[in-house]
Amino acid sequence: MSGNKSRPACLCGGSVWKKVFSYDRPPQGENLFGFSKRGSYSREVFCCQNCGHFISAHCMDEAALYNGEYVNSAYGDKQGILQAFTKINALDDSRSDNAGRVRRICEFAGRFFSPERFKDRKPSILDVGSGLCVFLYRMKSAGWEGTALDPDPRAIEHAQKNVGVTGICADFTTAKNLGSYDAIAFNKVLEHIKDPVAVLSRSAEFLKRGGFVYVELPDGEAAVTEGPGREEFFIEHHHIFSMSSFALLASQSGFMALFIERLREPSGKFTLRGCLTLKAK
């Protein structure tokens, strides 16, 4: 049965949605946020019948989620952030999502940029939604100049004190004067945002000429085959992408996808990743 009533238009413009999952309680492994613990839990996941994009629909109030509640639920406090960072950073490369992520970016950058671009400086990258900052720690080790951006001050204190990178405590949707970078990374970030096109579009303001944007998103097409308990469909994800909707997201944001690929990461996550460059005007 198609659940297209009251559903928004998809990235592709389609408006016919099929309900694929319903939840009356948090699935196993989902973080328990204050808003999802209070009262009744009711949520549905729909799939666009045109492009395969997924959305999560519910009426719970999640306004405070990224102003502290996410960190509170996932890590507890500043010590919890450091402990999680240390544990993940100690993983062998074969078991580390971040090791593969950094390797892929560096391989791509080596082909994309000319050697003359960095004769007098290191390449620079802004990580939007930096969280534990394991990614920037590894990018720093690979010779990049990293800047962490996160709305939670504890995450930024951790980035500066424990990782040794520049930190900016801000909401990317409203932040100004962020500087300019050779690359901007959205690692599992845009699915958390109700309007990912607006956010990805804004990254053009802070991208150096000839730079690129690296994006990772949850792969709904792969995850749906394993059922409703997959973390790709957890409550904090407004959007779960298909290959088609990833390409549409890039195009509608003013970018062109140089590549999009899917993988299953060492952690077990089903992931879509790609590098984008601004469309020629």
C-alpha cells in the first residue's frame, strides 16, 4: 500500500511512497534519547517508488538532539568521548572504517590535485560534524591540515585538546567566516538533516577553487534487505539514500558527482560514498 498522503516530495520530485517499516519501540541498538524515551514511540520508514530514497517519519520532538543530547546518549561526557576515541583509534586498519575512508580520500586527492597546488602548504580539510574526531586524527597523520566543526562544545574541546586540530563550535547551517578548504567532508552527517540539499549547497561558500567535497551516506538499498533492525534506519536518520538519490542530492546542491560507490564497511555499515566538485557555471 502506498503511503503518499502527507509525505513530502522526494529529492527526485516523486510523491508516491511505500511504507516499508513501522516501529512501536526503539529497535535494538538504537540510542535512547530523551525525546524518544518519553511517552509513546511511533515511527515509520517510507521508500520512494521512483528513485529508491528512504525517509523516516515521526512526530517526536528532537529539537535538542545535536545541542548535547546526541553526545549525552552516545558517549555520556567528555571522558566518554575520549574513551570512545581511544578505543576506535586503536583498531587495526583492517577493522577500521576511518582507515579505509582516509585511504580513499588520499588516493582520490592524489589524482585530483596537481602537485604544484601544495608546494608551500599542506592540503586542508574541514570535517563537518566532526564528533569523536578519529577521522581528522588520521587525516592529520596523512599530512593534512584539519579543522573540526561540531555544534557540541565538548566535541570541539576534545578535537583541540586531544587531537590537536583547529576546532570551531558552530552549527554549519548558520556559521559564518569558516575559512576556505581544499576539501570538505560530510561523514555520515547529511542523513541527520531534514534539508540536506541546503546544507550541502552551503559548502560551496567554503570550498577553495578546484576543491572537492567528500560525502558518506547510509545505503538504504543494501540495508533494507536485512530488515528493520539495521542501524541505517535508526531514528536519528531523516534520510537513507539510494545510488540515485545520492546523485540527485549532489546535482540539486550545485555539484557533480565524480564517483559514487557502495561498500560494506568493517563495522558492518552499508555505505554510499563519493567525491563531488562544483558544476561549471
